[in-house]
Amino acid sequence: MEAGVAAGPEAAASEAEAAVAAEALRLLRIEPSAAGEPGAGRAGGAAGPCSRNALRKRRRWQRVLAARRGKRRQERQRRRARRAAADGDGRRAALGSGPGGPGPPSLRRGRVPAALAVERLLEARAAGPRLCVDLGVGGSMTEKESGRLASQIRRLYGANRRAARPFWLCLTEFAAGTPIYEQCFRMNDGFAGYLMDTTPESYLDLFPLEAIVYLTPDSENVLEDIDPDKVYVLGGLVDESIHKQLTLRRAREQCLQTARLPIREYMVKAPNSRNYHSETLAINQVFDVLSTYYETRSWPAALRAGVSSGKGYVLPDTAEQVETPQCATAAQENSLFCAEELHRQEAPA
């Protein structure tokens, strides 16, 4: 009986050592059958050479893992230091820039630290310029069109938050219970936390008439520059049936200044199979043009950023690149037609 009791702890210790050895072999990707069973060399509780080798390999593998963890920790610290230095440079550049001077480099394609984005947006609220989305013009939109407009508002806000020189945004006639109100909160996560103004009032009640410029593609006036003292209004409308001059008539009825983007002045019509050319852009595309121009003071660069080639307009320096593939396609179609006609003529009657 005493011998059995004494053998109990030894057997438990032997099983624990066997478990450790098996775990070491698993970490080293070694099958027990290839290296021998961990407990095979243990006769009467004596440690065999296989177990000692396995434990030695396990300790070596633990040292490798510790070294890897140390390298990853050092790399994270280096990344944090680089981000902190970049954030400090960005803040100094933002505080020293003005509407007329060179601004900080654009961070459009990367993430902007939250504190820096908030600081820039608050500066825009204090010093302008302002951009309003007139949601009263789209009262007859369908649910699908309202959903598309809500998606465009999300893209517009995201681009403005990343901009080096953001605008201060305002959604006017944004009333609870309207389709666009419901869609904005349904489709856009965190919409309630967007740093912008939302109001059920009209822009006519918020700003003086002489400061408002309604941007519409049907205007006869060309937008030449962005004035921080002006309030630029975009028609919040996604109209799949395309009611022409709707925003122009609305602006004229309200006796407002109007302007259009200088697409015709800086771009040319690109030949395409549908012969389609349109100056009507989505509100987020219009904002991309305005934001890029406000940063670069270059209309060609701004139009390249916001006007997609699908609108049928391209910059003159890219017109030949667009025309060449289409000419090649036409030539290929003509050659196939001629070959088919020649084969038809040579075929026996």
C-alpha cells in the first residue's frame, strides 16, 4: 500500500513532463512518431535522451519567440515616434497657413489624427469658407435617390475631414422625418457626431443674400476663385430623370448669385462611343474640385481630381491618350469589316 502511494506522485510528475515534451514537439512542428514518444524513454521515472532534447529545443524556441516579440515592440515604438513627429509638423504648418499662403501637404489618401482634423475644422468654422448643401431642392426624390444622396454626403464629409484646408459644412432644410434625414442616420455610422451644422432652416435665413453663391452647371457665370467670405451652396439632389436647370431656376427665384465650375474653359470634350458629355457632377465630386483648388490654386489639378473621364471631359494633355485607344478600336472594326467583305466576294456563288 505504501509503495502504491509513493508511486502516485512519481507517475503524476512523469505525465506532466511527457505533456511538456509533447507541447515542445508540437511547437517545433515535429511529429511524436518521428522523434519517438515523449514518454518512451521513461522507464521507472528516469528521463530519457529524447525528453532532454525536446526540452532543450522548447527552451530555444521560447528564446526565438521572445526575440521576435522584442523586435515587434521596438518597431511599434518607432512607428509611434514617426507619427508623433509628423503630427507635430502638420500642426505647425496648419497654424501658420492662411487662405492666401501655401498650406500643409494634403492628407487626402491617408488617415488624419482626430485632434488635427478637429483643429482644422474649427479653424474653417471661424475663418471660412462655408459650403452648404441645399436639401430643400430634392423634396421629390425617391427612397433610392435619397440613399444615394446620403452616401454622397458621407463621402463629402470624409474628404473634407481629410483635407489640409477644409470647408465648414452645413446641411440646410435638414428636417426630422424627411427621407434624407432618415437615410443619413441609417446609412452613415456616427452621423450624429459629424463636425458640421445641420438645421431645418433655409440658408436664406442664415446668411446674407450678397454672400451666397449658388453653384449650378447651368449658370452663365464662371467660378474664378474661392472667397473665404462667401457661402457656396450645392443643390442636394440626385435626380435620375435629370430635370434640367432646376437649381438655376431656384437660385434665380431667390435672387442669388450663381456660378459654375470652369469645366469648359480648362477641359475638352473627349470622343466616346455614346457621344456623352455632361457637366453635372455629384456633390462629393464638386467638393473634390473645390477642395483641391483651395489647396493648390490650380484649376487643372482640381478638375482632374473631381471630374471623372466618364463625364466625357478630359484635360487637353490627356485628350490624345483617350482618343488613341478609340481610334485603334475603330480601325480594328474597319479591318474586320473589310476582311469579311473580301471573304464574301471571293466565296463561290
